[in-house]
Amino acid sequence: MSTTAVPIYLDNAATSFPKPEPVYLALDQFARTSLANPGRSGHRMAKEAERTIELARSALNRFFQGESANRWIFTLNCTDALNIAIKGSIQPGDHVITSDLEHNSVSRPLRRLEKDGVITLTRLESSEGYLDADQVRLALTPQTRLVALTHAVNVLGTVQPIEAIAAIVREAGALLLVDAAQSAGVVPINLKSTPIDLLAFPGHKALYGPTGTGVLYVGRRAKLRPWREGGTGGDSKSVLQPEELPFALEGGTPNALGIAGLAAGIEWVTRQGVEQNRLHEVALLQRVVDWVEAEGSGYGWNVAGRWDAASHVGALSLITPNLDDFHPQVISDILDTSFGIAVRSGLHCSPYIHQRIGSFPDGTVRLSPGPFNTEAHIDAFLEALQAISVGIL
Amino acid sequence: MAFADDGRDPLERYSRQMRFPPLGEDGQRKLATSRVTICGCGALGTVLANHLVRAGVGHVRIVDRDFIETHNLQRQILFDETDVAENLPKAEAAARKLRLINSQVQIEAVVTDIDHANILDLVSDADLILDGTDNFETRYLINDAAVKLGKPWIFGGVIGSEGQSMTIRPGITPCLRCVIESSPPPGMTPTCETAGVLGPAVSVIASFEAVEAIKLLAGKLDALNTELIMVDIWNWSFRRLKIAGLKGKVDCPTCVRGEFSWLEGEFGTHTTTLCGRNAVQVAVRRGEPLNFGELAGRLRALGEVKQNAFMLKFSTEGYEFTIFPDGRAIIKGTNDIARARSLYAQFVGN
């Protein structure tokens, strides 16, 4: 048994790796030719950097069928986008609906606002990794200003019925914030047909940009107060932050290099077709599910949440046979040190869902293949699990 | 201070030491205005602190991350059973005792894990750094800081009945890395926990360090030791290795090339508190494959050892170690990163 020189990377739900070749090329080319301060100076390179960012906004708007390119805000990451959306829209006394499926980037800001007495909070309870749209309908009150929900759960990979939920929330007049961290790029999101007010996602997952890129779409009904104010590259004589988008929410020099890479990633995903990557990843996970059913369950392995290939992204959590011999962290350390396989174990920054499925506080072993993983990679993973199951005791 | 107010000469208490001609009153006065930082307050550290406080070094800072346990009392001379019962940190318990011994000395207890982020703060105002640690990771870190700041330090290490010491003056003598370029990878060296240690061996080495400290602080530089001293008090061997010639002769990464890999956090262990109950992962940046067989052999006498192709499990004193082939370990039984690093140094060794 030996670790392979290049690890088998099954942690794409955290950050996708490797990136498609055009992304590397775009990053290299932009860094060499256009890495000036976008819009801040009038010279050719500054204009080129500015143009790259504007083209990226347009690409995002086409990709998700948004209302206009200027409604796409570039942020530091998805957490930043979610914080801008939550803290910029909430008023004292508001009621907010969320769920136990959320990442800490949604749960923590909301819990803080609740604890400080600013909002009241309803946390919907999922079942086997899924919410029902009717749960949202029942939780809505006249005071509900915001419904903040994930689209695809980072721990389980389960995809929520966001279209049905969006229709209900719009009818009630509340704002809908969707955390699309695990879905943007792999599950179709059409803003024209789905009334989502605020859509947040990172650039570095299924859109194949580099880390340090995040995006927030701000719909017409959402009026956000900026909390980061500063230079916007134009209208400098104004003593206050400009009110028009995207500049209202984009104080400070943006990550132009990262955005250039993200734009190349979006273009690559567009060419692949959104469903293509999801189908590839889910087909790989099906092998894992089949192994658990055929053999793994005999050792005590279980799939967390309900497996439904039609409403699943490429992330899957395994519940280990027991905690004494098969602690999730021990399993991921063995996979890394003895087999050269990278997965992520623990709580994945999402404590509530682990409490719900009974894997708190030790967590699960999550694997998340990407478009460049092969059946051979999954088979190596399964052989490793088999060997560990037999050899660990 | 009561002692200073009674009209007697504050130097009077050091009369027997001052009457030793090579030190003299001038040497004693220099000691009184000196500052030292003692890194680690276990067996070596308590003997060092005891000597230096009694000798009248003006300011003694004692840094240690651990709490006193009963099995420390066999050799850690400043502690007693009350300290164990009160669950005191070593640095604090030592300071309390030392203040009773000599109220003229300013004694500062710092309960912390020495790492690349805090070492410069802990040593930059000291005239001398003293090694009371139990692991090479911290020693290389001290060496980096000392060379970078141009500050002298005294290395000392003991295991079983054997000990080593050398006095390092950056720019004048070779540094630790000139002499010992690298330590064996984690898990490959015996530690006091695995190989045992005799109290007198510690006293001998700490006393070598202490007398070197007194010479250095008193300005008696000609009397300093220029060799690597290696003692075995059981087999009665005393060896002196001439190392002065290594200065400038070896292409030392630290003092010749100016690479401070430990100080910059590039080398050394990296710790993370894990999801779940009470566990810390200690990862080793300079990971080399472990020899499970050897490590298991050393640990078997100290607790339960279980082994399979992927890992070695070792239980002792309420802690459970899961050790992986690249040297990383999950230590169950604590959430405290300093405690986990301490346990790793004691049982795996780094």
C-alpha cells in the first residue's frame, strides 16, 4: 500500500480542484497583461481590467438569466456575500425563516441577530436532508422579511425545491436569499422564472474560479445597506457611498485577477452544460451508494440523508460504523496518509444538520468528486474503505 | 521589599558567591541588572531557575505550558504535593516558591506554549535565553530567535542518565544547527516518557547551564565553555566535543544562510482542534514515514498499544493517541492545543 504522488482529490465541495485549463490560462494571461486597478485610473490597462470585470458581470447575468449585469456584486467569497445580504436587509423586529440545513455562514449571522434581540428566527427542521416547500408556507408571518435557505446542502448534497419555495415566499412578500454555494454551476438556476431576491455563491466551487471570489445577485426588491464603504473607482467627489449598483456594495479594489479566472470558469461550465457536471458527479457517487448497499452496510457504513440521484449534487456524507474505531477524522487521516485520497471529515461548518441526522459532534466523512474525477478514482476510494473496514480492528 | 528596607547591604546575601574571586562583586552587580528567559520549567527549568534566582539574577522570566503532575516530583525540584493538589501551572508554582527564596529578584511567570508567534516577545528583552525544554522543535525555534536577535542561549538536554549542553553565542560560536543540523523525525527518538530520566542527570546538566549563565551574565566571557559536553552519569563517561571549528565551516542554514524556518512557522508542528469531543490533531510539517515497530516498542511499556496497517493507537493517563504513518497524531482527551503539543513532545517526540 502506498500513497500516490498526486492525491486523488475528492473535496470539490470545499474548493474545486483541479481547475479547467482555460481558467489557468486566463489567470496567467490576465496577471501578465491586465492586472491594473480597474476603473481607478483612465489608462489602457485600467480600462482593460474594468472591461474584464464588466464582461464577467454580463456572463453571470446571461448564465443565471438575471435582470441586468449591474445587479451582480463581486464579493470576497460566499460568506461575504451572505453577510452583505443578511445584515444589509434586516430591520429590528423582523422575523426570519431559515433551516437546519444551513452552513455557518448563514446560521451564525442569523443566530447572532437573534441572540442580540434584533430578529426572531424560525429554523425549519429537515427530513432526511430535504425541506418541503409547505414548511416555509406554514412558517411565514406578516413580520417575515427574509427567508434564507440553502439550495444544495454542503454536508449531504441534497437539492431543495427552491422553485416551489420561491413562489411561496414571493406571494407572501418576503425576500428570498438563496445560498447557492453547492449548486451554482451544477444545478440550473433561472432567475427569470424563479423569483429569488438574493442569490449568493462562491466562485471557487462549481464555477471553477480561484479562491477569493464570491458573488451576490441583488434583485429589484432587495434594498441593501452597504456595510463596507470606500473607493468605487468613480464619482469620487461624492462624500457618501454611491447608491447605484454594483458600486454601492463594492467598496474597495475588487479581485480583478480572480474575477478574470471566474469568467473563464463560467464560460467553461456553459460549454460543458450545467447538468453535465452534475450528472457526471452523481454517477460517480452512485458507485459509492451501491457499494454501501452491497458491502459497506455489512461493516456498518451508511449514507447520510436520502439518496435521490435526481435531486442531488456531487457531495455525499458517509456515517462511519462506530466512533471508537472509525472516527471520521481517523478515517480521513487514513485515507490521506495510507491511500493519498483527500476527503473532508467533521461537521463541515454545518452543526445543525449533523445534530438532525445524529452525527454531531463527530461528524461524517464527506466525499465530493468533481468533473475531473474518474470511476477509477472512486474505485480506489472504495477499495480503501474496504481495506480500512477489514484492517482497522 | 522588606529585605531591602532593613538597612543591610542587598549584596550581603551573595557574600559567599562574591568571595569567589573570578566572579567578585563586579560580577554580582552585573547579575543583579541582568534578565533571563527560561524556556520550559520542568526538570531542567526548575533547577535552572533555582540556581539563577538564588544567585541573584535581577529578572527571571519563566515560560511553561504545562500543569504539575505527581510524576514530575521525582526530578522537578521546585514543586511539591500541594502544587499537584492545587493543579497549578508549573511557571506559576515555580514563581511562588522562588519569590519566597529571594524577594530581590523579579520573577515573571508566563503560562504559555512557546511558538513562532510569541517567542520574540518572550526573549527579545532578555540578555540570555536558557533551554529547559523537552523537545527539539522548541530548541530549533529558540536557536532561530537567538540567531536572529544576536542573543546568547544555552542548550541543555537530558534523557535517561545522559545529557548534553553547549553555550551558543551567535556570531561568535557555532549555533545549534551548525552542530546538530536536524533532529530525528517525530517518533524516532526516545523521550523522558519513553526512556525514563534520572533526577541527578538533570541536575548535572542544568547546573552546567546555570554556571555558564552566571559567567555570561557577569561578563566573564573567557571562562565560557566552547565545547559540546556529553555526560553519562550511570556509565560514568564525560566527553567534550570540540565544536568551535564548525563556526563558519559548515554551510549552516540558520547562522550562515539566514533561514529561520522554525521562526517563520515553516517547520514544526501544526495543531487543529477537531470537530467532536475533546480531540486535537497534531500534524508535522516535516513529515517523514514513521517506523511503527520501533515506536510501538517504546510505548508498550507505558500503556496499551494497538496497531494496524494504517495507524498506531496508544492509551495512557486518560489520553488516547492515534498516530499515522506520516507522524501526525490525533490526541483524544484534551481540547487544549498546548496540552496536546506537550503530550506529543512527551510520547511521540519531536
